[in-house]
Amino acid sequence: MKIFIKLSIVGLYSIPFAYLSLQKDYEADSKINYILTSLIIVLLSSFCGLIRADLQLILGNIISFGISYFCNSLAMLDKKRADFFTPFNSVEQIVLIAVMSIVIQVIFYKLARRFAKGYINTIESKNIGKEKRA
């Protein structure tokens, strides 16, 4: 079961979030996907912090960035799309989104680790108190 959960995390992180956000922005001039991407990344990084899935978090981010970069390279063949993103081109925006998402993930990952550590310590102290009474 642990392996399935960890593979699922890598699978969810492998979604090219940066590319999908840029694509939705280009198609519908909508910034909603950036917000959805941020929320999904916060939830995933918090979950990784709770279960201590460090490797999956790192591996998933690398795969996501690679897929986003590749898909964006294919989409850059369209000249109209290349001119849409200014003052930063789409490649620079993917790198910027990736860096910002890593910063957000580190913050929420550390908060979740701190919460999990406090939760585990609380449970252990309650169990020790019960053992002393018996």
C-alpha cells in the first residue's frame, strides 16, 4: 500500500502544471488555472510532508518541469502563441512558475512536517502517560 501511495504521488506530480496553466491562459485568457495549480501543489506538498515522501516530491517536481518544458517547446512552433506571452516568453514563465511552486512547496512541506511531528509527539506522550498509570 505504501508503494502505491508513493507512486500515486509521483504520478500526480508528473502532471505538467506549469504548461497547463500557460495553455489555459493562452486559450481562454484565464488566470484561474494558476490558482488551481497553486492549490493542488499546496495540497500535494502538505501530504508529502505528513507522510515524509521526500524523494517523491523531488522526483515529481523534476518530471513535471521536464514535461512542461517539452510540451511548451512543441507549442512554441506556433508564432501567435510565442508572441502572446510578454514581457516574459513562455519558457521564462515556466521556469518562474517552477521556482515559485518550489518555494511554496518548501513552506507547506515544512509546516506539514512540523504538524506531523507535533501530532506524533502528542500521541506518544499520551501513550506513555497511560503506561505509567497502569
